[in-house]
Amino acid sequence: MGNKVITIALSTMLIAGAGIGTASMFQTDEAEAAKAVTAGSAISQYPEVPKTESIIDMDGLTPKVVEDNYGKRIILYKDANSRPQYKTIFIKRTDMLKVIDLDSGQLYFGSIH
């Protein structure tokens, strides 16, 4: 009898807990855009951004950090239609930056200094 009670209690907790993350699965485009705006204001702290801004015109572009780990950071810059236009790859250890126009190819590869 005690095992049934424990099993029922654990099953109830599992089912109740399963709904916690479901709201994030169904985010609207507005919620995604709000996150992108926050990410856009947060990228100004990154050391490669001033060099990136000197290479590409950032007007109308929304940055999205797609990878940021110990060794590198990759940022996609999307237009108003959410289509990626530029990609930057920053190698942290060497301060090297690659800026790629996704239509015409590499625009820059060199130091951020």
C-alpha cells in the first residue's frame, strides 16, 4: 500500500512538473523579437563589436548570439525579415575576428585591435 501512495505521488509531481517548460515552446515572434532586442543591447559589451560596426552597416540589423563558449563567439545579424545577412566569428584567445556577408562572402579576417 505504501508503494502505491509513493508511486501516485511521484506520478502526480511528474505530470504537474511537465507543464513548466511548455509555455516557452510556444513563444510568439514578438517574444523572440523582445529577446533579440535585449541581446542587441547586450552585445555592445563584447570587444569585437566596435570592429564589426566599422565593417558593416548595423542599421536595421538585429544581432543574435548563436554560440558563445570558452574559445569563440558567433553572432548572426538578421534583417527586418529575420533573414541572416552577416555572421561574425570571434576567436577569444587570439582576438581574431572574421566577418562574413552571407551573400557575397568574407569581408574581413584579422585582429580586433
